[in-house]
Amino acid sequence: MQNEFQTLLGVLAGIGLAAACGFRVFVPMLVAGIAIRSGALHAADGFQWLGSTPALIALSVATVLEVGGYYIPGLDHLLDTIASPAAVVAGTLVTASFVTDVEPWFRWTLAAVAGGGAAALVQGATVVARGASGLFTFGLANPLVATAEFVGATVASVLSLVAPVVVIAGLLVLVALLVHRLVRRYNRRRSTVPA
């Protein structure tokens, strides 16, 4: 029973970290690496390298460059095009790294579907938010969006390690609210267009 509970917590933490990859690709991986290095989290076999000194240095540099790049006009949109597939890959990888005590085929299937899916969902929402910000404020509010995404990535990453169930529930509520708002906006526009 203890082993199944640990596996479930690992799955939830991995999915929460994957969702955080949708905000920023490298922040959750850096947080996961620090947690592995400190012994706060146990990585699946073959993923202990995330907590190694070279990995932590590389992830730190990548995090600083990624976060900083989103504050440069124009570069932020370029990074969005790169970040979308990268977030899915990072989400899959970080989920797989915490799914322990299961068969490899199940680990990678779960990681690709749940982890990659969660990252893609959040990344898609951030692309929509950045696009709306660029359209309605001519990009002037993009630094605010970038800051919100960085804070979201950091908070979701840390909470994924401390309270993974809370992160999953919170992200589901946020996505539901975003979808509801987009549907309402679409219906309003559709009803105002003459037939």
C-alpha cells in the first residue's frame, strides 16, 4: 500500500511539474533537479542525472536565458513557437522522471499522455494569453504576462512537490475558467455578426 501511494504521489508531482512546463520549460526542470539533489524527491531509475551538478548548471543557465528572453519584444513570440513543442517534451520527461515502480511502457505512456498533455494544455493557454496581450495592448502588457507566467511556473513547480493534488485541481479549475471565458467571448462575437 505504501509503495502504491508513493507511486501515485510521484505521478501527481510529475503531472504538476509537467503542467508548470507549459508556463516555462526550464523552471520546473530546475526545481525538480534541486529536489532530487536535496533528497526531497526520489527520481525513477535513470533520471537521477537531473540532480547532477552539470544538469543543475545547464538548467540554471537555460532558465535565466528563457525567463529573460520573454522580456524582449519580438523574441517573446519567437520563444513561444519554440516553447510549444519543447514544453510537451519537457512535460513528458519530467513526468517520466517521477513515475516509479511501474513498467517502462506504462511510465512512458502515462508521461506522454498526462505529462505531455498537461504541458500542451497550459502552453496553449499561455500562447492565447500572450496573443491577446499583443493584440489588445500592442505588446505593452507582454512583460506583465511574462512575469505572470514565470510566477505561475515557479509556484506550480514548488506546489507540485509539496501538494501535488492541489496543483492538479487548481490547474483544472484555471483551464476550465479559461475555456469558459473563450467560449463566452466566441458566442458573443457570433451573436453580434449579422447573418
